[in-house]
Amino acid sequence: MKPNVVVIKEQDNVAVALEDIPGGGVVAVPGGDEFPAREKIPYSHKVALSDIPSGCTVRKYGESIGCASLDIRKGAWVHTHNLTVEAGPS
């Protein structure tokens, strides 16, 4: 399947959706990894590439964008409801 998210840096734990991805739809990562979206991921929003425990740093484009305010599961939408701007442990 053609990738439908973009990942810039190897250390990123979120990717950015290149299209709307429906809940249960396939998240196709460059390099071949595929997994289901746990919920709808809107175009240009973030999706978790792995489980991110509460308090851990969320990385996008190789940079910290905050920390998980609760446990985030692989395939979940990452947005203001589960992300704070405080930096957490890597």
C-alpha cells in the first residue's frame, strides 16, 4: 500500500497524515509498516507510531512537541486531548 503518512526523523514517535484516515483504516508508513488507526485521523494531524506512555516525550520532525498527558496507543490520534506542551522524559 502507498504510504499515507509522513515520518521525517527515525526518532519520531508520531507521523503526519497525508489524507483523512478513517477509524479502523490502514496507517501505511514509509518503509512498509502498516497498522490500523484506532480512530479517525484527520488530514495533517498526528498518529502515534508506537505506544507512548503518559509523561513521555512526543517527537515530530525530530523535535519534542510536548509530552503525552495520558497513555497513547499505537494508531491513536495525537492532539490537544492527549498532548501537553511540557517536555517529558525521552
